[in-house]
Amino acid sequence: MERPTLRKAVSRGPSRPGQAAALLASLLTAALFCAADAVARCYPFGPRTRSVNDLGNQYVPFHAHLWDLLHGRADGNLLINWRSGYGSSFLPDLGTYLSSPFALLVALFPRDEIDLAVYVITGLKTACAGAAMAWLLLALRPGRWWAAGLLGTSYALCGWSVAVASYNPMWLDGLLALPLFCLVGEWTLAGRRPLLGVLVVALGWIANFYTAYMATLAAGLLLLLRLALGGLALRRRVAVAGRAAGTVALGVGLAAPLVTVVWAGTRHAYPGRVVDFAPVPARDMLARLLPTTYTFASPALYVGTAALLLALALPFDRRVPRRIRTGWTALAVAVALSLQWGPTHLLWHAFATPQGSAYRQAFVLCALLVMAAWQTLSHGPPDARALAAATGLLAVITAVASRSVVVHPVMWLVLPLAVTGALGGLILLGRAERTGPAEGSEPAERAERAGPAERSEPAERAERAGPAERSEPAERAERTGPAGRSEAAERAEPAGRSERAELADATGSFSRLGRLGRLGRLGRLGRLGRLGRPGRPSGRPSGRPVRVARRPRRALLVPLAALLLFGGQFGETVATSAVASRLRLGNMDDYAPWGARQRAQADAIARVDDWPAHRTEPGREQTVGNDPLLVGGQGAQYYSSLTSDVLSRTLTALGDGWTSRGRSVQSLDNDVTDALFSVGARVHSPPDPHQSRSAPPGGAPTVTRAQVPPLVTVRPPGTDTRSGFGPSPYRNQELLLGTRVYTVPRVTVRAADGTPVRRFVGVPAEGTASGVRVTARCRAGTEVYLWAPHYSGTARLDGGPEARFRTDARVTKIAAMRPLGTVPASGRVRIVLTPDLRGRIPDGAVGCLDTARLHGAVQRLTATGATRVHVSGATVEASLPPGSAGTAVVAAPRIAGWRCAAGAGPVVAAGGFHGLIAVPLDGSATTVRCVFRPPGLRLGSAIGATALLVTLLTCAFTVLRGRRAARTPLPSTTTTAPDRVGA
């Protein structure tokens, strides 16, 4: 925006400073966001990847799947995802990862630039959060628009944002929702925009209900504080609280179709682990207030040194009324303590301790610190006493934090520079205040900036008075928006507001800064003589600004102060974000962005994909935790917070492995399970060199084909459908197949020196022979598999390739069954293990597969299975041979929500066949039809429809009441012409 245009925008009305502040905050946030990654040399500005942990494993692949949905290339629809987990519910994942309106922007990018799309979406969310906070600050209290913009940037790039949410982009919707919800609270307090408030709440809860819940609690606390400080009568307070509760209820109700589905998905998800909350030491928590500190397990509370100093100065700033100082300080301290107390920790996290970061609500405290800083600055820069007290508190915090493990050496370089810039800027700003305005030295400007001790009694009463205490014209004037004001009222807008004066200092002089009419109307404060300088004639015509000589000293001090404040913020924020990015790469799993490997995998899959005739498995050597979503195909691999319990337990019983405590199931390279799940093509890729530094370079993926039964097969009458799985994955596979195909021999485990090993194998001591020998006997020509879920290391059959097993001592991951090769003619099976951790070899670890028997079983299932299978979205239809009796089995996990019918029979909840979908057949039906509907969708739709109806009725009632009031003539009254108020 050009400078004259910006001046014009700010001078038009009270909303213009908010727009200018929001624009400034968004631009600065975007610039700092990109600059930090450029300094850290992270994607897209350097060779280091940003895709760490869940960003690479979940968010990028899910956005890739959304791209496919929007372009009509996905297998499935909004209800079901056929690519992952052999068929998983997608609407809960959509509500968890992809329901933000920003996610739709992914459709504008090329498919192979999916990482760039997620990066841009992340940056836009962060920038919008800064803009929303800047707007909120000016709604809470008038002040300098550029200062509100800087504090909005401090909030958007707080420690929680750059250290935690940057690789969990869905949480950034909560960062944006918090200031928007607080704005809704301000509208509720003023009785304005009821419909817009409901829509904002609904959009926030749809975007990400988890962080929106935390933002709702924070906005509620802020509204309670505003009610306590506003001086309203008790009846008005109760009315405002009731309106706010109704707004939240209707907004959440409109979001219910998605929220209830996600809630139901969590009930059916694999439970993972139960975590007990343990608060971090106080020194670690205090250290996270400082720049460039980082650990995964502590709350990231950094908001910038300037904002922190202003927040610390609030209790000591005598310009701020005592009730405001007390209320804001008490709220910030209470929220800080709630982060460390178990019951309130559960309250913030919806009564469930998270399995990852335990301080996901830290952005709430960051927001309160920024708003407290604004309460200080909007009353004028803190004086020397308050700044000295704040600096002393910061020194104490630094001294305590110096013993914390979260402090890194770079902090001792960044912090002094940041403190110097912040203190220098605030001191210069205070000196500019004392020097006086550059032009337009109106008493109104002084009255707005003055503390209670400096204001006249009527002005102090007008500021403190609640709506209940003001006259009706004053209340109407306060609530009336710019569109509803008369021309005279528009001319009477208070132009002496500090943010406009500062804009004049920073960008050039204004010829006119406005009038004092609104201040005069609120409570009929009267004439300029009561607020003006002594000796000024009260009868002087008003409406024109008083021109005084410009003071060059102040004109230089304000821009210099702004430059110092921004310079310090720029340096410390970029350093904090860059340090967090670098340290994450050293402490978390990271994944390469889309490149030649993913492109080759996608091309190989596209050449053989023939869904639903058969599945195409992306392969065992995974690139990320959701390869099918990223490169295509229909595999077992699936990683989500909502991974179903039945999927994880079924695949684990069949010998599969997982990570993330069971919520990230992996591909199972096994001929029997391929037949069970109709996997007719399997991609074999070399190990990912980004994951394994010792992996051989290059190598194109290969594809193996196999004859497999159709997606729907028929088991004969009398087949066991009720017994559970046993301890042996080989026998469990046979239970599903219906044929004995494995030999499970007795094994002998010996150390390298020949000493028998009963169960556990460990890493050999240095200088001793390495390797553990597992021996057994099987029929020659059979295929050898090794199942050792709690073994970590490599395994190799004599003369065969090496297979890698991955597990850990905390059981956050277990290894999958692996094929090792063919039994030699001697029948002797000799497996060499090279462990890298202490592990365990279970009984029945070796299984020898008779491929001839497996081929016969596949032929029988094919002959009796479906002659035609049609999959359309969340519906599976199959045609069966006439006279089919027994149990029709759909090769998909029996997750909650499936309903099936045989022939013209009723549609009922699907039965189960050892974790798969089953439909009883009586011999008369020749078709089977199954339809999926996510649990909770019907309940959520009913709640949403009710909320929509109530919202529409409320809006209609409000409109009718307004029209009726407009038609009612006002009583005739005789009034004197209002006195004109001087500028």
C-alpha cells in the first residue's frame, strides 16, 4: 500500500487503524517466517528438509490425498479412504488434519510441489494469526497501529508457533482462532454482530476443534476479565455471559457434523498409551520465555523481548489504572500456573493427556502476554520506574533459567542484543511522548493517552463507565458502526487517537486529524475547555485542528524507536525459529520432500494399478508413514491419530509391525496376507537414502505380480468365524485363509561362540565374535519367514539377502515379519542375526511357507469368490456365483460404520470375520452390497441442523425487531443544539 493511500485509510474511521495494523502484522510475519527458514537453510530456501515427525509422516501425505480428492484422482471419497489401511474412515482424518479453509489452497499447486503447498499454507495461517491479533489489540484499547502490528507479529511467531505448531500445521488454526474468538467476545459485550460471531466460532471449530477448544476457554477467560473490569451492572454481566454462551453453543452446534465424527473416531481408535502428566521444572518453564531456547517437552512461551518487558512492566506502570493492572496480571499468572497443575492440564487438553507434547495449550499464555503488553503500551510507554522493574524481573528470570537444559549458548549472544533494542525503543518512545505531539496537539490525544491521575474527572468516569452507566445516546454512539453514522457523527470521530498521531509522525504530517465529538458525546463530557490547556477560550469554534509548529525531534524519535523495536524483534525471532528448526532435525525423524524417489514409485504404481480388481501395494521400504497417500496404490500402511483399533490389532496378529505405539501400521511383505487382502501387485523399492545413510544409492523400484482372489470371497458353511487370534501369526494367517500352508519348526538359538540362548539376544561385547545363529529344519523349497517383533538388527538366511528389523526398548515400535529366502535342498535353515539392541526371539519365530498349497487355496477362493466387484466411493457391490452359501468376506477391516445386505435382504450392521467384513449367505443371494457411514455423522447432522435452525430463527427475530423499532416514531423532545467541540 502506498503511503498516501495508507494515510487515507487510517484517517477515514476507527476501523482503518485496525486494517493497517493487521496488514503490517501479516507482512512482517510472512517476512520473518521466510527469513528464519532462509537462515536455517531449510526447505524451500536450502537443502535441509522441514518435514520432521508428523509433518512428513501425516500432514504432507494427507494434503496430497486432499489434492487427489479435489482433482478427482483419489480412491474413495470424503467418507472413506481406500488407499490406506486396506480401507479406512476418512472423514475423521479430514476433520483432524484437513478441515481448515486454508487446506483447499493445495489444489492450486502442482501435485509434485505438495511440500511447497503445505509450506505456503503454514505461512498464511501464521500471517493471518498475526493480523487477527493486531486487530484484536486495537479493539481492546486504542493505541498506535504500528505497535499493534509489531505485537501481532510477536504473537504469530511466538515460541509455540515456531517450535511446535510449525510442524503440526493443523494447530495453527487454533493460533488464528484465539484472537478471532476474543473479537467475538468483544462483539458480544457490545451487542453487535451476533450472526457473524456464530459463524466465526463455527469456522474455528471446523478448522481444528482441538485447539479451537483451547481458544474457546481462553476467550471465555478474557470475556470474564472484561466483564469484571467493565463496571457493568450484575444484570448486564449475566446477559452478556448468556449471549456469549449462546454464541459458542450455536457455533459448536454448526460444526457438530464434523466434530462428532472426530469424537467417535477417537473412541474407535487404537488406544496407544496412557500418559501421566509430569510438570517441567520452573527453571525450564521460565527459560522458554527467552529467545533461542528449545526442548520438545517444555512449554514454548517466547513472545519477544519487547513484549515480555512490556508485560512484566504492567504491574508497576502507574499510568494504567490499578484495576486493569491487577486483573490482567492475575489472569496471566493463573494461566501460567494452570499449565503446571494436573487437573487444569487435563482441562486444557479436553481431559486426555496427549501422547506427544504435553503443553499444546502454551499459545494461550503467549496470547495473554501479548495482550498484557498492549495494556501497558496503549496507555503510553512505561516510565523509568516500570521499565526498571521489568528489566529487574527479566534479569531474575534469566538468572534462574541459566541453570536449565533448554538454554543453548546462542542465547547469550541474542538476548543482550534483543534487550538493548527493546529498551532503546521503549525509552525513545517515552521521550517522544514527553516531547509532545508533532502537530495537532489536541487535548483529546493527551486525554486518551493519559493515566487516571492526569485526566479530568468526567473523562475518567467516561472511560470506566460501562454501558449501563452511560446515557442512551452515548451507548448508541459507541455501538454504532461507521456505516450507520450520520455525516456529522463521522466528522465528530476522535481523530486525536494515538495511533493516528504516530502514523503522522512516521509517514508525514496530516493536515487534519479529526474531531473530538465522540468523546464529547459519551456521557456529555462537554467542551474542549474542560480537557484543554489552561487559558484556552472555551467558546472558540471547533471542528478544525490546531496547528502548531512541527517539532523535528519527535518526528525522528518515533521512527527511530519503531526501527529499534522491529530490529530487535527481527533478529531474535529469526534466531529463535532457526535454532528450533536446526535442533528439531537433530532430535526427530525427518523425511525428504517430494523428489525422484517418490516420482519413480508413483510411476511404477500407476503402470500396474487396477483397483478394485486387485490392490497395488506401495511396498515395505517406506519413505514416510503414509506412502499410499503420497505415491498412490492401496496398501496396509496408515498413520493417523485415529488409526482404528481393529486394523492395528488385526494386522499385528498377522505379523505386521508398527511405530507410534500402534497408530502407524506398516506394509507386510507376505504372500499369504497379499492373498487375503487381494494385493495383486507389490512395489519393491531400495531403502530410502534419506532414512538410511548406509543405503546403496539409486536403484529403480521393481514390481512383482501375483494371482490373488477378488476383493470379495466366500467361505464355506461351517467356517470358524468366532474364535479369536492365537499367539502365532502363521496360524492366524491360516485361520483367515482357511488352509494350512505353514510349517512352524522348533528353533534353536545360539550365540556366536555356540552357547545356547534361551530367549534374549544382545549386542555382543567389543572384541567378541558377533552374530546369533537361529537354526531349524523345513521342507526344501519352502519360503522362510522370520517373525521377531521385539528384535532390532539384521537377519540373513545363508546365501540370502539381509533383512532389517526395527524395534526399541520402550515398545513404541515393533518389527514386522520378513521373508528371508528359500530353504535349501538339505532342509537345514540357518539364520544369522546381528542385533544392535537387546531383543527377544519368540517361540515359533520361523515359519516355512508351502507356496504350492497357497496357490491351491488362492484358486479355490477365486473360483468361489465374486465374479464382479464394483467400488464407488463408500459403497462395495459384488456379484456372487449362484447358490453361494456360507460367509461372504470383504477384504477390508471391519471398522465401525459398515452396513451390509445380501441380495434383497435388509441392510444391517456388518458382521466380522477375524477383523474383516463378513456377510452371512443362505444360498439365495447372488449379490452383496456394503455401505460405509462414519459413526457420529447422523448425530452430528441432527445437532448441526438444529443449530442452523435456531441461528436462522434468531437472525429473523433480530431483523424483524429492528424493522419494528425503525417504524416506531420517536417521542418529540426539545433539545438545545449541541456545543461544538474544538479539535
